[in-house]
Amino acid sequence: MARSVSRSPSYRRRYSPSPVGHRRSRRSRRDRSRSPYSRKRSRSISPRRRRSRSPVRRRKSRSPTPRRHKRRRSRSSSLSHSRKSRSPSVASFGRKDTIQKHKKEDEEKKRIQHEIELKLLEEETSKRIEEAIRKNVDEKLNSEVVKSEIERRIVEGRKKLFDDVATQLRREKETALMEARQKEEQARREREELDKMLEENRRRVQEAQRKEALELQRKLEERQRELELIQRQKEEAARRKKLEEEEERANRILLGRNKAPAKASSAIGYKFDAVEYHVYVVLHCDIVQSNHDSHLWAQGLKKALDLVKPARIGFRVVLQHVDHGSNFTKLERVQRGVRRGSHRLQRLNAMVLDSGGGPFEVETKVHPGNGEFLMNIAIGTPPTPYSAIMDTGSDLIWTQCQPCQECFDQSTPIFNPQKSSTFSPLTCSSQLCQVLPTSTCDSGCQYLYTYGDYSSTQGVLATETFTFGSGSDKVSVPSIGFGCGEDNEGDGFNQGAGLVGLGRGPLSLVSQLDEPKFSYCLTSIDGSKSSTLLMGSLASSNPSLSNKLDKSTKNTMTTPLLKNPSQPSFYYLNLEGISVGPTRLPIREDTFALNDDGSGGLIIDSGTTITYLEESAFELLKQEFTSQMQLPLDKSRSTGLDLCFKMPKDTSTIQVPKLVFHFKGADLELPSENYMIGDPNVSIVCLAMGASSGMSIFGNVQQQNLMVVHDLAKETLSFIPTQCDGL
């Protein structure tokens, strides 16, 4: 407990030492009253005394002590003495100062002691309060209510923390999504700008190409007109010279036979020997003594020669795929074919453009390739073997010849016509020269044959003996008109030494042989066996093959061939619709129809790998396949095909919807391997079809293991399901 800070009791004050004890007897009552230990109020100003003393306390502190009575008794005596000592002196003032100083020191000590005691009291009080509070807190914390409250607050705190974290994560996610959307939007705008730039560049390139093509066409037309004018002049000069020679010869005849005007009979015989060519023509004509008779003799000879035509024959030719013998997978072969087919599609559409049909414009070349199958032939006498591209989309037969101004590389020596005894250039008046789209007559029939994509061959049109097949199937056919190319430009021809056209035009092999029928049977694109080309009656050169075909003719599907006046070489078909699974696609009736300007339509072509459909029809086909296939889409576009699916791992077979092409009079249901191409190594399966902005093409992948019969006499095309590798 704190010590009391009250003044000392009166009984102690009696024995208190006096600051001036040696003069105690001489002090007066007044001096004693001024002592700091005196109970009487001093005249000096003391805040402590004034603050601590009060009349009430003074009255209460007075107690009847013996000293009080003694003081009262001696009051009268001390009064006189005090009155005597009231005179001021210097010593009294010094004592007063000393007393004041000691008084202040004592007061300061008491104040410091009082503050220390108060501080100790406060510390002790705070400790007690702290202990009481701690005890109270411990008691409350140990109670169930407080525990439950603490747990409740902890749960609420955790919940609030989780909510805050979730809110923060949600905000961060929204921020990230917003940033992603902004980036995506920015990327989209950049793509749009890039697409616009590319489109603008493509348009400029197309415009430049169109102008270049028009300029080239104009120059060719001017050159053709000049050549025609020169040709007419030369023909006129040759005709006049011929008339003069005939007149001179007739005059010589008349001068030699003027004494014998009798008629003379002459027989002229011509015999053409080949494997299946046996023709003997006898011409009777009368020679009379006149110019008119000499003209009749020449005309009769010409008619006799025109009547000499080869007899109908049949032969078989082995076809090899351009990727035959390579280690490519089926999907890789299709990918390579797609790159070649893109270039070929442009070329075929460009040929339609050159004929004046449609607004199609030729784009930049994608990949070399003007065909997919090579056929082995031999040219000349003695025969020199070559491999040439089989092309059902063109007519002209041609090969590279010496002397060559511009030729591409080929694996075999270039044909030298001077080493062949049966090589014969055609004249400008020949039938084949007259059906050429562009020809000149400088020295014989000079031809220029273009393919629409600035690829071309230029040289001399001639006749030569061609040998087809090998072994027992070998057949030699003389007088086949072909182009001896001395200037050959463009990509895609270096797969062989030339090209054999099997189109519907008069320059093709089919038309020159006057054979109304030919067919081919293509094996699987990933197979190692060769395909087959049959000319004529399909089996005249192989009786065993005839038996195989006769057994399968009950499954023959036949559809009519359509004619396009602007492109008479192509084999156009009437496609009425397409079905995927049980669904027939809602394709407009005029989607595959031929337009009045010659554009549009659908052709069947052996030189294009996959089928290309008109864009709107292909989009419907994609949507239906996507909905019926139970596989996820593959959007990597690494295969070059427009629609691919991801195959499940460790799976080599999948279920695919059936695909039917509804030609007029023939519903052709394709085997799944003819339109779905898969590769388990990369776990991808793709639809082997694409889109076209021009004509549609029925490609060779869709023709696998089908005998495709072209009957030009009946103007029909037939599909016969056949195992082609067994022929």
C-alpha cells in the first residue's frame, strides 16, 4: 500500500530540529510561527501549504495536547519578547532565504517522493487489473459459449476468405478472358487485314495474269492471222504451180500419145500390212487426151487413198501410277495427288476459260502434274520404248523430238525422227492438221497446242507407227497422227516423255483408231499391282479377260454422256444428286448442270486424284458427314484435305456412312475405301474430296476397282465393279 503523504503529526513536530537551534531561546512567537513545521499559517506565499491547508483541516488537526496548553500559558510572556525582537536585521533576512531554500528543497523531495509513490501505486494497480482481466478472459475463453463463438467466427472468417479468394479468382478469370478476347479480336482484325491484303494482291495478280493472257491471246490471234495469210498465199502459189505442172504433164502425155487416143486401163494396188491391218484397193480410171482426164485421174487416186482406213482392233496396255514403287502410305499418295490435282483442276478450268465459258481465272501453279497414270508405248521403226501420260481430258498425242529447242528432262533419250523409217510429216491439207486449234504451214503442218495454264507443246504434226502392249499383247498400229514436240513448256510433263490423249476429239487415240469403245480399270492407290487400259472390244486380245468381264456385266451401271460444244474433249456426266447414309443432300437441280456458256457441269477424269464438287454441294456433303461420323474433327489441315477426323488410338477400322452418287440411270454406291482415306500411324481419317469454283470432277480414287467403259458409239459410260488387280 502507498504511504500516507499527509503532514507529520503534531506530537512529532515538538521534537523537530530547528534550522537555527543555537539561537532557539531568542526566537519569538512570530519567528516560530514562520517555521516550516509550524501549524500557523506563514505569511510567505507557499502553493503547497495553500493547497494542502484549509480552515476545516486546521480545526480538525488541533488536539488538546500538553504543548498546546503550555503554549497558551506562555503566550503572554512570549508576546512581550516577540515585540521586542521585531526589529529587522540583515541576519534575519539571510536566515529567511536559507529557510526558504530548505523549504523548497524539502517540498521538491516530497513532490518527487509523492510522484514515485503514485507511480508505484499505478503500476501495482495496473498489474492487479491486468491479472483480473486475464483471469476473466481465461474464464470466458474456457466457456462453451465463447468456444462456439470462436469456432463460428473462424468458420465465418474462412468462408469470407474463400469468398474473397473466389471473387478474386473470378475477377482475374474475367480479366484474363477479357484480355484473351481482346487479343483474339486483335488477331482477327490482323487476319482480316492480312486477308484483305492477300485478296488485293491475288486480285492484282489475277488481273495481271488476265491482262497477260488476253495480250498473249491477242498476239496468238495476230500471229495466226498472219500465218493464215501466208499459208493462203503459199497454197495459192502451190496450187498455181501444181496446175502448171499438171498442165505441162498433160501436154507431154498428149504429145506422146496423139497417135493412140484409145482408152487405157490401169490398176493401182495398195497393201498395208500390220498385225490386224489387211487392205487391198484397186482403182480403175480412164486416161483420155485432155486436161480434164488428168484431173479425174488425180482425184480418183486421192479418193482411193482416203478410203484406206485401219480395221478395228483391240489391245491391252499396262498402266502404272506415277508414285508406283515408292514407300508412301495411302494417305501420303493421296496428299501428293491432291497437290497435282489442284494444278490440273486449274488447267482444266482454264481450258474452259479459253473456250469462252465462265469467268474463271487461272491462279498461280500449285504443283506440277498433268496426269496420274503412265502407259508404256513404243514409237517408230525400229520401235523406241517410252512412257507417256494417259490423259482422258485432252486429245493430242505428242512426245519430245529432236532437234529440241526447249525440252524438259526425261529418263529416256528424246525421240529422233530421222532414225525412224516410218516417220512422215503431215501436210497442211491433211484432215488432222485442219482440226488443230492452232497451226501454221511454213514447212509442213506446224502445230501449237496449249493446255490453258500456259503449258504448251509446239512442233511438227506427223504420222508414225505406234506399238502398244508387250509380249503376246503387243500390237503395232501404223499412221498414227502425233505431235513431234520441239518446244515444250510448262510443268507436269516430266513424269513421262509425252502425253497420250484419250479425249472425245478427233486428235485422240480413240478417234484415230476409229474404235468406238475403250475402258480402264484402276487398282487401289496404295497397291503394288498395275492397272489396265483396254481398247476396242475390251477383250479381243485376251480371251481369259473376256470371261472375267462377262461374269460381272450383270452389275453394270450405265449413264449417258453429255456433250459440251465449247469443250468436246471432256466426258461430261449427268449427276442428279448425292446421298450420305440414309440422307439425300438438298442439292439444287442445276448445281451440276452445264451452263449455256459451257461452264459448270461434271466430268469424269482419270488424271485427277480426288473428286472436286461445286462449292455449295461440297459444303452440304461436309456438314452431313460431320453430323453422321461419330469422331472428333481434326482441324490441323496438315493433310491438305478439307474434312478430316481423329481416329481412336489402337483402332484400324471405323464405321463410316455409305456414299452414293446418283447419276442419270445409275446409282453408284462407292466402297468406303474409295472415299475415306485413313492412316492409323497418325490416327487420322479424311474424306477424299474437295471443293471447286468451276467445273466438278469425278476423280480416280472414286473409280478404284471399277471397270469404267467409254462407249463413244452409244455415247454412254458404264461402271462395272471389278477386282482390277486380278485382270
